[in-house]
Amino acid sequence: MSVIGWIILGLIAGWLASKIMGTSGTQGVLMDIVLGIVGALVGGFVFSLFGTAGVTGFNIWSLIVATIGAVIVIWLYHKLSGPRTA
């Protein structure tokens, strides 16, 4: 998959994961993209540990894997970054 494909998949997965986690808008669009791309890598790794295919291209399965990975990454990000104060 091309770099642009990873960015688009990461953007969509990051956005979906932020909606699932209820953190939409707290990280910003750029952080959603970064966490989504990292999430795609994490999701692919986690799924390969269970013997299934990870990110295989720009398709629905890859989006599901990337979104699950992004949910994990966003959860870890919030646990490690601590509470935010206004």
C-alpha cells in the first residue's frame, strides 16, 4: 500500500476510533491521523499474533483492523498522557 493509502486509511481509522472512544476533537485532526496510522500498525501486529491477516490493503477488513488498533493506541495515549486541564 502506498504512503498516501496509509495516510487515508489512518485518517479514517483515527477518526472512527476517536468517535468510538468519545475523544473526538480533543487530539486534533493531525493527532487523529498519526494515532490512526500507528493504530493500523498496532492492529496489524495484534491480529497477526492471533494468526489472522492484518492490514492487507485499502479495504473494509484493513479499516476494521486499523480502527481496532487505533482504539488501542488512543486508549494508551490517554492513559500515558494523563488528565487534561483547561
